[in-house]
Amino acid sequence: MDLDESDGVYPYVTSLDVRTARCLDVHRWMQSIPPLEADLKLVGLFEKWVSSALVLTYNKIDIHRDHADEFDYSLNLPIANTKDTFTCFYTTEHPPVTRYLPNGLPYDAYNEDSCQLIDKVEIMEPTLLNVKIPHGVTLNGGPIPRITIALRMSHV
């Protein structure tokens, strides 16, 4: 999948080097970084690491809950432009509506008017998030895109 100037969760990205023009599997690439593998093994998360994705945020991300059976948590690594941006967590009594990303991945969407803010976190260092709790991302007018890499963790 080519990167463009739109929000997205990219498990695969096309190499920017036209000489190689290959598709990069983000999860395989992340697993090939020895210090990351060692650190995740040290804290007992390596065996629970099921997928990875590059996450680009150009706009506010509406309140949603990740709709994936294979993971409940995401270890988000800040890459660029994360200062003054927040992942916000909410509570709601209202049911979600299932929607789909452009790449076909489902997610549960919530009406912002029916949600109450619980807490928020600025991703300035690796942060473990429960993505089964309704959440969204706010940007405060800084440089874009906000870039993180999400290491998806099964039932930690």
C-alpha cells in the first residue's frame, strides 16, 4: 500500500526507493530489530506480539474501539510529531456502529456526543494502550502527520 496524505493504519508499506520497489511488511521489519525483540522478551511481551502497523494521523481520529479478535492492546511507539497530541479514552453506554478503514479493517465507531472523557495520554515514549476501550486522537495544530508504530499485543 502506498502512503498518501490521509489517515491510515498500514501493516504494509511500499518502499520509497524506486530501485527496490518492494513492499515492506511492518511487523516482520519490527521483529527484525534485535534490541526491540530483546526488550519485549525481557518484559514478557514478545510472545504476545501478534502484528504491527505504521499509523499516520493527519486529522483528528474519531472515537472508536479496535475491532480485532487477535489483539486487545497496542504498544505505541512515537516516531514523529507526537508532542501536544493525545490519545483520549472515553466511557459510553451507547452501542457502537461497525465501520471499515479503506483497507477493509473493521472498527467500532462511537458518537462523540454520547461519550465522556476518562483520561488522555501524550505518546512521548512507548505506551501500552487498551484498544478495546473507546478512544480517539486529538491533534493541536502542530506538524503533521503524527506518526506512531503500533505493536499489537494479544490478551496481555
